[in-house]
Amino acid sequence: MRIAIFGLGYVGVVNMACFSKLGHTVWGCDVKSQKVDSIKNGISPIHEPGVDELLQQGLASGLVNASTNAKEVLDNADIALICVGTPSAGDGKVNLDYTINTTLDLVDYLKQNDREFTIVYRSTIPPGTIQDNVLSHFENWSGKHKPKVAFLPEFLREGTAVKDFFHCSRIVIGSEGEEPKELKQLLSFDENIPLVFTDYKTAEFVKYVDNAFHAMKIAFVNEIYSLGSSFGIDVLKANDIFLMDTHLNVSKNYLRPGLPFGGSCLPKDLRAIQYFAKSNNVQMPVIGNIINSNTMLLDSMLEKIIAKGAKSVSLYGLTFKSGTDDVRESPMLRLLYALVERGIDVKVFDHDINLTSLRIEHAAVVKHVVSDADQAFSEAEVIIVCKKGFEDYSSSVNKSAYLFNFYSLKNFNLPNPQEKLYS
Ligand SMILES: NC(=O)c1ccc[n+]([C@@H]2O[C@H](COP(=O)([O-])OP(=O)(O)OC[C@H]3O[C@@H](n4cnc5c(N)ncnc54)[C@H](O)[C@@H]3O)[C@@H](O)[C@H]2O)c1
């Protein structure tokens, strides 16, 4: 099939790479020319394991193309996936401007190019968006072929996105009227993955249900960790026992204690859920407090670090989790700002960081980033581990540094299993 992908961020680029791997022709479109140029050169604009290789294979076979020109992209497609950002404001209200602007571009194009076309929304959008904000643009369609509209929530996790794409547990399709045949054909690439057809609103809602549950599991297990530690229990051992019950508990994912959650999805979507609840006058004492629980964990991490009274602190890891270059709403970024504010000399070492985007989004942070482990760890009084792989740099570490391993709480002795003197 011929697919246009609007928005070359984490979702758009992964979809480009994976659909090209399945043999489809994909044309990516972004308003940012550097992202388009990067794809054309076979370099993914986002760091995601496996994506560069798939893009390069797709470029070599002519299946992958990109342009900033929406018309050029649409001329080469019969189906469009909308993967633009849907940021939320401080109060949780979701900004749909990018989604609607892309819709208007498509409407303009399809009015002038009357042919069969399917528009598929992949961005996370509040329940009711397609019904209330999208379909009106297709009413009273004068052309012969009214575009079909579907919603296809994206459940990928950054860092394992390619694997998640090919091995997801279900594919949810929100549509109305006739089953969208083209989409069904596109998504039937593995007979073991069930396709679930439902209405728009349910499909939109399911994405928020997933993210609320993931965030709740992280907040839950971190609270359990604090509680267990206060009893002097080896909570990791207790947690392993808890996780053995795969009958009543859903899965082990998001149920390992460690860092607070961050990233571009969980905090944003949780805020949006709080906003929906307020607007619909629904009480949600459990879900409504997940963000508070997460913030409290970050505050307690900060307190522990500050209590060491160190003048120099090094952070191993700045991205919101391992395996991605994404620093959006990263708890480690907030940690860094809080430490710098207190006059502490902070160094950051993270091989996943994309310095170019950091320069644009967080210019003040760039001067703290160092490029080798010796610079980062040989003189630090306190080292904070926030991602996997720290053991690879053990020869660079100042042996009298105090180490907080918030990534892996393993290998530390009770009673305070999150920390130890590095020796
Ligand atoms: N990042 C994730 O892990 C993830 C997972 C599941 C769902 N989602 C959802 O998917 C959506 C996209 O997320 P993301 O992280 O990929 O966002 P992103 O911010 O990384 O990328 C969005 C891209 O859209 C581009 N864009 C904006 N307007 C455009 C237009 N009119 N035409 C073409 N391009 C345009 C932007 O320049 C940007 O490159 C969001 O709704 C998000 O909530 C994200």
C-alpha cells in the first residue's frame, strides 16, 4: 500500500520504519525540514533501537521517502496516518491545533483530488475528538469519494518501539459504518495479533486507560518500595514474589520499583485525564493522585541527594528512560535543574542524548553535559544512576563517591537499599 505519515516524531518515524519493513511505500511529512533531511539521509531524527536500519533498508529499496510538501506526500499515498503532537497545557487541556491543521491540509488536498482515501489518526486525542472536531470537516462532501476516517491508538513504548509494533497484544481500530477494508488489510500482518474494531470514542478512550494504568503501576510499586524499606524488608525480593502471580496481576511491566515516570505520554495523558474528570464532574481520588505520588518520589530522591551535602554531583542518564533520546518531562531533567538551583556543580553523562535537540529545547543544560565517563565520574562526590549500563564505566568512578542507584535498586545492602558508598 501507499502510506503518507504526517509528523515525524517518535510515533511517525517508528511507523514509517515498520510499515516499510512490511513492504509498503511510506512517505513521511513534517513541517521541520531537518527531520525530513535526516530521514532522506538514512538517519532517524529520533533515537530508537532498530529504526535506522529499517529506514536505510527502506531507502535502498525505494520504499521510504520524505518531504515537507504535503501535496507531494499525498500524491503518493492512498492512506494517511496522522502522528502529530497533541501536547497538553498545565491544566491538562489537550491542544488539538496540530491535529486539526493537518486535517485541514488533507481536506483541501482531497477536495482538489477526488479519489478514494483513508485518513487514520494515530495521535493520542481526547474521547470524542473525531466525532466533535474532525468529522464536521467532511460533512456535505461534494466529491464522489468521501474520505474514510479511522482512529488507531498507538501503544508503543519508547526504547522498545519496533518490537512493540510487531509484537503488540492487540490492534484497536476506531471506525464507523463499514469496516475500513484497506486498514484491515494493512494491519493484518500477523494472524496472532487480534484486530479489535470499535467506535471512535471507545478507541480514543482505551489509549488513556492504558496510560493511566501504566502510570498507576509505577506510582504503586514505588510507594510499595518506600513502605517495604521502612520495615527493613528486602523489597525487591518481596516484589519478585508478588510478580510471580501472573494469574491475578496483569504483567510485570511497569511493576519494578525505581525511577519516577516521565516522558511525553504518561504525565501529559494523566493531566488530560484529570482535566476530563473535572470537566465531566467525575471524582477520581486514585487516578487523580498518581502525579502527586510521582512528584513525591522525585522530591524524596532530591532530599536524599541534597542531604549528602556534596558540592559536585554527576548524573548518569538524563533521558526519561533507557534506550531513548527523549528528555520530555524527564524526572532527571527536573533533578538537574533543582540541583543546579542549589549551587551544586552538576555533570551529566548520557550516550543517548541528542545534543542538537537539547540545544534547542534546553539550552541551559548543554553546558553540564560531558562526553566521557572519566570527566563525569572521576571527581564526583555523589553519582546518581538513572539508566542501565552504569557498570560499563566502573573504572572511571571516584572510589569515595556516594552512589544512588535509582535505576536498578539491586545490589545494595539494607537498611537503605537505594544507596551505597562506591568502594
Ligand atoms: N512518544 C510516544 O512514546 C507515544 C506513544 C504513543 C502515542 N503517542 C502519541 O502520538 C502523538 C505523537 O507523539 P510523538 O512523541 O511522536 O510527537 P513528537 O512531538 O515527537 O512529533 C510530532 C511531530 O509532528 C510534527 N508536525 C506538527 N504539525 C505538523 C503538520 N501540520 N504536518 C506535518 N508534521 C507536523 C512536528 O514537527 C513533530 O516533528 C502524540 O499524540 C502522543 O501522545 C506518543
